[in-house]
Amino acid sequence: MELDTGTDYVLDRQREECGVFGVYNNEDDIDVARTTYYGLYSLQHRGQESAGIAVNDEGTIVFHKDMGLVNEVFNDVVINHLKGKIAIGHVRYSTTGASLSYNAQPMVVNYRVGQMALAHNGNLVNSKALRDEMESSGAIFQSTNDTEIIVNLISRTRISSKNIEKTLEKVMGKIKGSYAIVMITPRRLIGMRDPFGIRPLCIGKIGKSYLLASESCALDTIGAKFIRDVNPGEIVLIGKDGLNSIQAKVQGDSRLCIFEFVYFARPDSYIDGTSVHQARVEAGRQLYREHPVEADMVIGVPDGGLDAALGYSRESGIPYGHGLLRNRYVGRTFIQPSQDQRESGVKIKFNPMRSEISDKRVVMIDDSIVRGTTTRKIVQMFKEAGAREVHMRISSPPYKYPCHFGIDTPSTKQLVASNYSIDRISDIIGADSLGYLSLDGLLKAPSGCKSGFCTACFNERYPMVVPMEGNKMACSTR
Ligand code: AMP
């Protein structure tokens, strides 16, 4: 395989995968920091590089954030220190170059009306222009993340009425890209979702107290009731008078990231009205209809491929087997800096169950092929472990184009489907056959979903123009 194995990235911007959480204690007996800690714990899959919690105690914000997993960054002593009425939290993963502690969130600042803390999931596509403009008027930045740009814009946007909602509406008009934001002002917890609704954000409730979370699984964990999703372009303001909402911007057609359903979200979450698990099972069923094969066993690559494997098995009648063990304590192979480390990472992470697969014709289901490293190694391991045939089935279309909206993607040089035909990829990974789910098939899977989808990673139809580094061309849009 002659793929570029370097770590160069197309844009100078960093791409981030993150999870956000917020809670406002409205006369209930809620320890807001501890609740946020458990919320972040269940959003850990959205980011494993840094974690942080900020708490508002009568207008004064205290916070703790650091590099590491939630349980590495926080302990009882730290949590007991974070006392207050409102809290927000954040987990973050980003590309290697941006893996620095000063980028950890929430970002806490003093500005003209007091203190503010803000945490953000997503990516702004006009951050360079906004930053250049602010720097040319003297602004100083301490991080390289988009969050600081948003915080600066909020501080600089002067509205005569001093209403934070008016300020945020104006800021929403200036920032372009994907964002699910939680923030603390002196008196309120605020959530906002970009006008396309690219990243998820939902609202929960315990007693009289409201919560915000990237995914509903975080609400389940702390025993909160799911109320609804934040609408695209909506700002929700939570204070002692309850929840108020402003529909600040209406885009018309929402574009929730389809990759949330494919890979990113936890299967026990519901996003925009649809169960992620159900959507994946349905994608697996459709995958069988599109790419049937005779085999003895269906196996899912843990964890992303498991639900689709169940669907493939149910639709085909081929037994579902537990044929691949995943070591749960290994980080994502995806984040290893070099190709060599990535390859040995796959072996450390996965091991086939010899007894289960020996002499069997196996259909192996995964949610996606990105660089091809994982799939190639797994197929090879299966063959070495005695599988007679390995038929690879992928529950999404070929991943060809970089995401600019919050999913970490290597450059097109490293995306195997950008460079090779499906037949050639099948050879490269050493499979007996390879089939990808069609885009139409995938779009049918989250049935009942209230949202439209961003499918740019599969068809280059970005929901908005994306300024590219080094040339004046913009990516194709809708
Ligand atoms: P690769 O070896 O690059 O082809 O990686 C494919 C594997 O990475 C699949 O098993 C996916 O579940 C997983 N994957 C897909 N997208 C991502 C992502 N953004 N971050 C981490 N892992 C991913």
C-alpha cells in the first residue's frame, strides 16, 4: 500500500472531537460538580485527551482542567472543592499538534460583566478570519482553540440592552461552522447549537433543575429525564425562572453529522429523536440486503461494528458470533502518531478468538474504514487464526473527504477510499470480498430522525463553504 503515512493535516486549524455537559441546580439537592463528573464519564468516548469542570458559586467561577481521562483529572478532593450552583464540563480529543494543556476546556475568563466559562464541541470554519481580525485590533490569545475566539466575540459584542441573549444572537451571526456550546454567566447556564445542528446537544431535567448534554446517555447515567434536543440555531437560557428559549437563527434544513450515527455517539443515546443503536442495527440489516454473502458467522469489530453486525445477522439469519476480543484499556489506535505505532497498536487492541472462528467463513462488520490500518490487520489476524474466508462489510459508504466540523480525519492522502477503488481496497486489506453500505441505505437507517444530515465525509457536500489553507478555493457545498 502506498498511502502517505505522515501526520500532515490539510488545514492549520485543529479538529476536535468533544463532549459537553452542564447543570443548573434549581433548589434541588444536587452536587453540581459531582453530577458533571458522572456526566463527563459517560461522554468519555467523545474525547479522551483532556477534561475539565467549571462551577459558578454566586458569580465566582472556580474550575479544574487538565490533560487525561475524566478519572485521571478528577478525584474526591478536587470535586469537593468545586462547590456552587451551576457547572459545565468538557472532554476533548484533538489532533496531535494541538494536544496541549492550554487548549483544555472549559475556558474561564473575566470580562466586562463578570466571569464567564464556556465549553464547546465542534469546529468553526471561519476561525482564522475572526482571529486575524481580532488580533489586528490588539487581541491576545492564550490558546489555539475556537473556544477562545467565541469568548472574545461575546466580550466584544456590545449590545446596548446588555442582554446576553441579544449578544449571543449576534455572535451566532458571526461564527460559521459546527458548535454545541454550554456556558456559565454570572446567573445562568446557557446552551446553544449551530444553525445546522451539526453537533448534538440535548436537555434533561431532575426535579426543578435543568441539564445540558452532548448525548442523552449522560442524562441516563445521572438519573435525569430527557426533555428534548436543543434545536438547530436555538439558544436555551436556564436560570432561577426555569428554561427560556430563543430561536436565534433558522437555517431551514438541518444537517446533523451522520457520522454521529455511524461511529461517534454511544449506541444507548438518542439523537434528534432517534436511537443510535436502532439506526446502527438498521444499517446492518440494509448492508446485508445490499451485500449478501454466504457465511457461517457474523462478527462485529468492537465497539463501532457491533450493533450493525447484530443487524446483519438478524437480516441474514447467519449466527452472530463473539470472535474478536478488544482490550478495553488500550486508547484509540487512531491517535497514534506514526503508522508503525498504529499497526502494532491494532494488535495490542484486538485479538481474534481462535476457538470460535477456526475453519469458519466469517463476515466481519465494521462501521468505517479510515486509513485501512485496522481492517487490514484484523483480516490478517483472522486468517492467521484459521478463518477460512473473511468477508468485510462496512456499515457506511467509503470515507473519502475530510471532516471540517468536528470529527478527526486525516488528510485525503491518508484516507484509503480517496485513493483506491473498492476492489483495490479489498486487495489491500486482504479480504475475500468487501462491501460498503450505500449512502441512500445509510440515510434510511436513522428512521424517524427529525433532522437532515451532513454527509460531506462521504460525498463532499459540505453544508457551508469551507475556506482552505494555502489557496483561495473553497470546498464544494450543498
Ligand atoms: P483505520 O485503521 O484508520 O481504517 O480505522 C478504522 C477504525 O477506526 C474503525 O474501526 C472505526 O471504528 C474507527 N474510527 C472511525 N472514525 C474514527 C475517528 N474519528 N476516531 C477514532 N476512530 C475512528
